[in-house]
Amino acid sequence: MTTISSSGSSSGASGSTSGSALKQEIERYAAANPKSAAMHERAKESLPGGDSRNSIWWKPFPIYVARGDGSMMTDLDGNERVDFISNMTTLILGHRHPDVIKAVEAQVDRGLSYPAPSELVVEWAELIVGRVPSVEKVRFVNSGTEATLNAIRAARAFTGRQKIVKCEGGYHGAHDDVAVSVDPGFDKAGDELAPESVRDYEGVPDKSLDHTIVIPYNNPAAAEAIIRANGSEVAAVIVEPVIGRLGMLPAQPEFLQALRDVTRELGIVLIFDEVISLRISPGGSQEYFGITPDMTAMGKIIGGGLPVGAFGGKSEIMALFDPDSEAGPRVKHAGTFNGNPMTAAAGIATLRNMTPELYDQIAELGEDLRSKLRNVIAEREAPMGVTGIASLFSLQFTTVQIVDYRSLESADKTLAAHMFIGMLNEGFALSTQCAGNISAVITPEQVDGFVAAFSSVLERAGYG
């Protein structure tokens, strides 16, 4: 079941979160995690800010994980937490699944990597081609960033055009042309129906702003008008069918269909970024929505917990990479660890375990969680909502119905920070944006525990 938003009313609320309440939550967190605090101070001596991955850094310091097992993580201080983020949706079978561990250990005995392909990479590719509707041929990389980069490069080579179109608020990795309007200031974002292209951070070149056109999410008419106005220059439209940074927000089917129709008409390559959304059904969101793109970027679950990315699509597009063609590959693509046997082994074990029944199981538990969270929000009259689809969910800190990036303008960042730290204090791990997911090892009892903890944190934030 697709869910856009369900929000509680702020009228009549018994209180609201405050800086002092957040300070108390942080003090409780710091007192419970002294070894992580010390490790973070050590980390700052060799890493800028003690960090090598911004998405898992937070104030006053992140927890340092010592072990993951099943649905649980244990930090350096011995604190156990139920893992509701699964390394940003990656560990769909949980930590240390026995079949994944067995497959990796078996491959260790055969070698960590080779200067030639292995049988495993063929089996891995066959599994993906057999599941994902748009993928007739596939190539492997080592991150979602590389996957979207190569898909866009292929689209440019295939069409002979240079510009791309992306959605405001959409994250497609860390390469230049997609580091545009991911999280723009609302004062810089321009008209909501014709968003400005805003660099996401320093170092993104001016050319990326010229080459990357931005459209609003879930607005078919506005998106189509922008694409048509630039159609002769556009190589690709790239879109997340479930947009992660907006709170695991699913696209409205009519929006995806409009993108499919206009790109097909104008000879533009439609790319689905399914790095996150591949987990909502065996064939990803394209199977779920019944809309097939020209290319798909993948990652996370297909590697079983090891570094991974992949991109694939129509045979005529993927033929650009064919080294066996008469003239050789039109687009060159190499990488020391592409299709490496360790990741292939873990990926195969994971995909073989992910049966249609298991997808249904975690989707049903995800719907149960979202429903129970909405009930608590209504009971406590908190100014919040919940978004998500299948096994994905996110807390929203506004009563506005979330449909696109601009919907987040009124979000209460203090309440969001309180909820994130508060849930860690209660023994539950979310992303820093308070998004999460259900893995195959999460139990109904843990879902109920999560809901009870959420209610407790809301009470401490002033919503009694």
C-alpha cells in the first residue's frame, strides 16, 4: 500500500519541543555513551571532524558500533539498539545472516578478488536480469554514485545530448551533475513550478548548474512543461520512484507515467534510481508501479552488505559498453573491484533469500508500523506525519501533507533532532532524518517496542 502522508493536528497540543528538552535528551545520550565520545575525539585527530561519511555523523558525536547481529547493534559502551536503518536500507536480511556469512566465508577460501571474471558475477547478473523489468543487460560497480554516473553517461552517449533533468530534493549520489538542488535553501530555490538549479555544496562546477535542469516532484504538468521546453537538449530524466531524502516518499503513479510518456515521445532516456526502492518488490518500484524505464541504477540490497552498485537497461543502450563489438566499446567502463567475487557471493545469497513472500512480510510489517505511529501522533496531538511505502518509513515533523521538497519548509528541526537522539536513548536506531526500514529480522514485538519508545520521546518533548 502506498502512503503519502498522515499527520496529527497541532491545535490543542499539550506542549511543544524546546531547546531545553533537547538539551536534556543530549545530556542523557552523552552520559550513556562515554566510550563513543572518546573514540570520536580520537577520530578527529585523523579524520576531518572525525568523519568519513556525512550521513552517519551527528552532534554531539555518533555512536561507534562494535557489532551487529540480526536486528541488533551493540556499540562500544555495550548499549544495544534495534536497527531500524540497516545501513541506510542495505541490510534487508539483517546483520550477519547465516546464508550471507556462509557464502562470504566460502569465497574467502577461494580468494578475495581476481584479475579476471568469475562464475559468480554471471550468476549474479542473471538474478538481476531475471527480476528487474527494465534490465536486459547489467554492469556492476561499487556504489550507487557510480551506478547513476554511468547510467547518465550512457544516456548522453546514446542520445548525443548533454543535459539531464532531476527532481528537486532528489539524491543520486556524489558526482557533480546530480549534486544540484538536493537540499537547496528555500530562499534560493526559485519558483516551485520552475525550480532553480542550486549547487548542493562548494566544489560543484558552474557547468553542472547549466547541464542539470530541476523539476518539482509529483507535479506531472509542471515537470512535463519543463522537459518539453528543453527536450532537444535533454539526454536523460533521472528520478527516484521512492525519494529517500524527502522521507521515503513514493511518487504518485501519474507522475511517473507522465515522465515515461514524455521521455518516450522526445527520445529521452528515462532512468529510475532504484538504489533504495529496489527493496519494495522483487522487481523494484518499476514492478510495483507497472512503469518500465529505459535504465535502472541499483545498489544497497543487491550486495548483501558489501560495497556495491549496478546499472542496467535496454540491450541497445547497454551495447555502448560492449568490448566485443567491431569498434570496441563506445563508452569505456572499468574498475578494479567491479563485479568482485566477495560482493557477488553476498549479493547472490541475499537475492536468493528475498522471495516474494518475504517482500510481502516486511511490507505488511511496514504498514503496521506506519499505522501505529499515526495513532500515537493523533493521540498526543503532535505536529507530525508519517510517510513511506512497503518496508520503508519516515517520520515527518510538520502537519503539511508531504508531496514534494517544498512541503518540508515548515518542518520542525528541533523536534526532529529531539526524536533522533531520543530514539537512540530508547534503544532504536534511525537515520539522522528519522527515516527507517523494516528488515526481514525485525519482529512484530520490536515494532511495538519502537512505537512505545516513540510515544515516550514525544512525551519528553512536551507532547503529553
